[in-house]
Amino acid sequence: MDTTAELEATISDMVQAGKGILAADESAPTIAKRFAAIDTESTETNRRAYRSMLFATPGLSEF
């Protein structure tokens, strides 16, 4: 498969109904607000665990 075909396949996958892009590059203040809402300290360890959970959750791509 050439590069153009690979890009077209990726684009097609990304724009399927119900699919999108997961933005996981939140700023420290933004993620701190999310954590504050659930009474969780915004430490590097917690932020890393949160992002890891997002990418490792089985079946996440179904939503």
C-alpha cells in the first residue's frame, strides 16, 4: 500500500459516524480542573495514570 492509500484509509477510519479524535494533550491547569471535580490531586503520577487509562481501556474505540 502506498503512502497516499494509507493516508486515505486512515482518514476514512477517522471520519466514520460516531468516531473522532481523542485529545489527550490537555494543559496542566485544564486537567487540574478535571481532577479537582473528582477530588483527586493533580500530580504527575495521577496525570500519567489517567492518560494511560484512556489509551488502555478495552473497547474504548467502540464509543
